[in-house]
Amino acid sequence: MKITISNDAPNAIAADWLVVGVSGKKAQQHATVQKLDRAMGGALVAAIREAPFEPKLGKTLSLEGRGRVKAKNVLLVGLGDGPPSETAVRLCGVKAGRTAMSRTSLAVVAPSLETSHLRALSEGVATGAYRYTRYLTGSRAPKKQLTKAAIL
């Protein structure tokens, strides 16, 4: 799997999954969530309210991109209250990798640009997407696997 760092906007990158780590008390107040919600015509905040999503550590909310953003699916991952820790960022990466392991592309919005957080996020994506397939043959072999991931 190839992991790259990109400076593209989250709503402009084409990927099978777009993952956003959300911290704080309310997910609707997160800057990236607001930008994606505007691009999706209010569908993201409506889904947050409907499924009462709170950004607690490890909680997730998935939503289809609906053709309004280039990503096919959007996943919000809770990072807990306050600034995200290295462990929370790694967990976000693991959840992102696990969710996208049977797809080909993934884009993850980095919660911070600290070197340790970027390293933890990339390690988490690689760990989550790992699958031991050496002895899987025929119909048991995975048809698709994650080949590229971008950290935004």
C-alpha cells in the first residue's frame, strides 16, 4: 500500500472513503465537517443529528457521498474531548484502514500536522488495512485491497 501526504481539499479528492477525525463536544462545529456539509447540501449535519453522533473516542458515523463530494463514502471518527492524543489519532487510522480494506483508495483528514500524529495516523491506516492473505486462494482471496491512501 502506498501512503502519501496531500494538500488537496477534502471535498475535492476522489477516493472510495474519506475519513475525518472529529474532536470536541459537538461534531457540527468542526471546521472540516462544516465544509463537507456545505458541499453535501446539509446532508452531513442532518445525518449527525439523526443518528445522534457524538465525537467520543472510537465512535463512527458513515454516510454515502451522494455525488456531491468526489469521495464515494464519508466516515466520521470520534477522537474524544479536547485536543487529540497520539493514541486517538492512531485509532482513527485503524478505523479508517479497517473500513476501507476491501476498497482501493482512502483519504484521511489529519487532525493535526504534528509529526508524531502523522506517523501515528499512517501506522494506524497500515495496521487497519493489513490482512494476511498468503494462503487464501480461489474465492477466498480478496478481490480488492487497499492500494493507496492519502493523508490530507
